[in-house]
Amino acid sequence: VKFIVIVGTAGSGKSTLTGELADHMESFGVSVARLNFDPAAETLPYEPEVDVRDYVSVTEFMDKGLGPNGALIAAVDSIINNVFDLREKLTSINPDYVIVDTPGQMELFAYRHGGPLVLDALTHGYEAMTVFLIDSVFFEKPSSIIASLALASSVALRLRKPQVNIVSKSDLLIADIIEEIIPRLSDPLFLAQMVEEDRDSPGDLKVLMRLIAEALSTAGFIGEVIPVSVNDPRSLDALYAKIQQVLSRGEDYN
Ligand SMILES: Nc1nc2c(ncn2[C@@H]2O[C@H](COP(=O)(O)OP(=O)(O)OP(=O)(O)O)[C@@H](O)[C@H]2O)c(=O)[nH]1
Ligand SMILES: [Mg+2]
């Protein structure tokens, strides 16, 4: 069993990708279990083999006085009590891969303790990686591109797993962004130029943006960013190839 943990901001396409990537991988003859890790999901675009909603309920925490966001955080924290059962279920299915569809509340995985703790307990002893979705809507402005890369690095810092960063819903982007910007996101000179040409940000923020970009690229954090659309099977091929490459490289991180 190898774990692919899908993480991204609200509405970035995690659940849709979980379903489509699983189907795509199965078409190559590998077995995949879809794990819904979002206790607040109302409907899902796929049929999960394993579902945290069978164990924890967000409304239970709302009944205790928490608001919807706080209740979701508490619900995810409480999954720790069910990790043994979840692992039992998954090992009885014994798939080649488990794809984990997480909630869009990024603080769970970018800042808080509970998200990494529960995921570590879930994947302990198995190979695991993160696929981080950068929503294509963030490609509107240099400042949101840099902020998204910074968020991607927060997730990597907290989850401590090998991570592939992708741009989701790439069919919504114009060709220029796909061809000229996304392939060059790991190039510090390109990022510096993009920041320099940004007309929306004042000078002091440009300095900050340039330094963040330089730090992420010189640290080698950004790597190859893959544009992915669930409507384009070739992009799912490219993502699956990258996943296999990262997971076969193995043990460097854990
Ligand atoms: N055009 C296009 N739309 C997509 C793609 N992937 C997902 N979507 C749409 O984006 C919307 C959000 O998708 P979800 O999969 O629910 O996103 P999510 O990240 O799971 O959302 P939360 O769980 O609420 O955080 C849906 O309307 C999807 O149909 C894609 O590759 N291209
Ligand atoms: Mg979802």
C-alpha cells in the first residue's frame, strides 16, 4: 500500500481529482482505494471504499457549541481515535494505492498539529506522498502565485512527505500561462522578472515577494509544477508518472 494525500484550498478540485485519478490509475490495472478524509463532505464525485464520515461527525461537535469551521477541525483531530480501524479496513482491501481526499480547511495541514498527526498515524510504515493543488484561479496575479507557492511550502514543512505541486483545473487557463509561466515556476530569474513586472504590488511588497520566490527556488522546493485537468487524460498520465517516480524514490523523507 502506498498513500497519495491530496491537499489544497477549498474548491481547488481535490475530490474531483481523487475520483478521476483513481479511475485513471485503475485503467492501468493497479488497484486503488479512495479514502474520504473530509468529515464535512456532503456529496462526493466518487464512491469511497473507506470513509471517515462512518466514524466522526461534524454536527456532533457543532452541537457542543463549535461553529462549522471549528467543528471540522475538532472532527479531523478526533479521527486519531479511529486510525486503527481505518488502517484495518484499508489493509483488508490491500490496494496498491490509497488516495486520501482531505478537507479544504488548509490550516489543518499548513499550520495545526492535528492534520499531520492523524496523517502520520494513518500512513505509518507505508510510503506516502502529498499532491498539493494550486487552484488555477490563483494564476491571475503574481502576488497570488507567490502566496500559493508559499502555502505549498507550508504544507511541505508540516506534512514532511515528498510533495508534488500541481496546478488544478488547468483547462480554465489560457495557453500563455500553461506554456510560459507554469514550466518556469522553479526558475528564480523568471520569478524575479515576474515580480518586477507586477504592477499591482508596492515596492516593499515586491521585495518581500522576490525574497520568498528566491528562497523557495534556491532551496529547490518548487520543482516541476504539473498542470492537471480532469478533462485531459494526458495530464492525468503526467501526474501518475510523477507519482510513480516520487514513490519509487522512496525512503528519503520518512
Ligand atoms: N474545469 C474544471 N473544473 C474542475 C476540475 N476539477 C474540478 N473541477 C470543478 O471544481 C469544483 C470544485 O471541485 P471539488 O472536487 O469539489 O473541489 P474540492 O477541492 O474537493 O472542494 P472542497 O472539498 O470543498 O474543498 C467542481 O465544480 C468541479 O467540477 C478540472 O480539472 N477542470
Ligand atoms: Mg472535496
